[in-house]
Amino acid sequence: MKILKIEKITNEKWLNLYAATYEHNGQTGRWLYASRRDSSARGVKCDAVIMVPILHEAGKPPRLVMIREFRIPVGGYDYGFPAGLLEPDESIEETVRREIVEETGMEVIRFRKISPPLFSSAGMSDEAAALAFIDVRGTPEMKQKLEGSEDIEVVLLDYEQVCTLCDDPDLPLDAKAWSALYMYQQLGKLA
């Protein structure tokens, strides 16, 4: 299989639609996909970060930090993790530190693990995001620095609440978030 041509269909700020003409087994076809990149930037490249933060406060059990955010394509609120796009020449760690402050008002105190760039919907988009497991601390005045288009509520979950969300079949939940909830449920604790 090989790509013969890529045509940009839309010209938006954050996300565009492309049409790829490809050849496979002597046949040609057309595939539509969304991208945050220009058509020349192919391959594995980190576009975004998704943070899985654990809040540590003296005298309290650790809590998982999630967000409840209004998502226009979903038509309502869903539960997920803080996330954001890398700025030009910004490292993954720098993006994590900036985005966790912007979306939760918290501060990174430790990086536990950062994944390589991962594709979550490779049939529909070339977006790749690194998953960052981090420890954070917060202050009583946790101030988010949201953009005008963001509607985000910070949600702090102890282990029992993590299990409850994981088992709720009616909860609008991001796929990556459910995977982490299930992981912690199976571990029997928040690491």
C-alpha cells in the first residue's frame, strides 16, 4: 500500500480535513482523515499530551485528578484527563507543566512515566499524544487559566470514586480515561 497524493480540503486553525489517494493491490482509493499538521508532516510526531495526575496532599489519601469538560463533538460534558497541544519547540515535559497549570491550577512535582507518541484513532486522524503519568500538588486557591472556548471542571477522585466511575455504564467517558480508571481499579490503589 502506498499514498499517491494528499489534498488539503479545509483551512481551519486547529484541525483540518485531508483526502489521501492511495494505491493497494493495483486499485486506487480515497481516504478522508483529520489532522492538526500540514500535509508534509507525516509519520510519528508528538502533537499533544494527556496527563494522568495524582494529587498528593499531607494527611489525605492520594486522589486522581480528572476533568469534566464540555466537548462540542460529543454535544455535552465528558470525563477525561487534562490535555493540550505542544507549542512549537516546546518539550513534552514543558507542555505537561504548562497545561496542568492552565487546566487545573496545580503544579507537577514528579514525572512517573511518559509514553512514546500514541495514536488513539489512527483510522480517522494522524494525531499522536504522549501519555504522562505525574504527581501534582495543589493549593487552596487552585486557579485555572482557561481559554475562552474551554469549559472545564476539576474532579478529584479517591480510590473508591475511581472504581465507581469505572463501573458506570452511562457515564460519558474518554477512552483513555476509562483505561486508566480500570488500571487503578485492578491495581487496588492509586499509585
